Amino acid sequence: MLNKIKGYRIERKIKLLLITYGWKVVRAGGSLGEYDLIAFRDGHCIFFQVKSTSKDKFYYYGYMKKDYEGFPFMLIVDFGRGITRITSPIKIVTKSDGEDLKSFLESKNSKR
């Protein structure tokens, strides 16, 4: 039960961050599918799987394709202490993999 609460808090944190950057966000109820959040903006749609860990590495065993139903699929891992990485799905995610989530969102905003 504690893991579900932690997972919900992290998903909510990411959802609010996406909204701050102008995305409309829908949380997948129950989060038992391939994705946790769907974000829409300017005719674009991205599916996100959100995970968290306090360790230096996260081992991901979920959906491994770069798209979902023809839309981009991204993995977000919150390592805590302000370190949140976004990447295409990979089996082992470290604090240096992919891109910082805020940098990713800022780059998407500059392309508007």
C-alpha cells in the first residue's frame, strides 16, 4: 500500500510539472497498463511511464517500445533530491541517462 501511495505522489508531481509547462495531462486510472500519464499539447500526444527510486539505478521491466499506438512513449524516473530523468524505455536507467525532465520540457516549450 505504501508503494502505491508513493507512486501516486510521484505521478501527481510529474503531472503538475507537465501542466506548468502547458500540457493537458490525463492520469491513467489504476496505472495497471503500459503508461501512467498521457500528455497533450499543440496537436502532440506523449505517453509516459513514471517510476521512482532512491537508488543510483532503476531496473525497468515494462513496455520497451519507443512508441505506443503510434505516439511517443517515454520513461520518467524520479531519483529524488531534484533528479528526474526522461528517456526512451531502457532496461537500466541511471541518474545520467536520457535528459533532465525540466530541460526536456523547456526544449519542448521553445519549439512552440
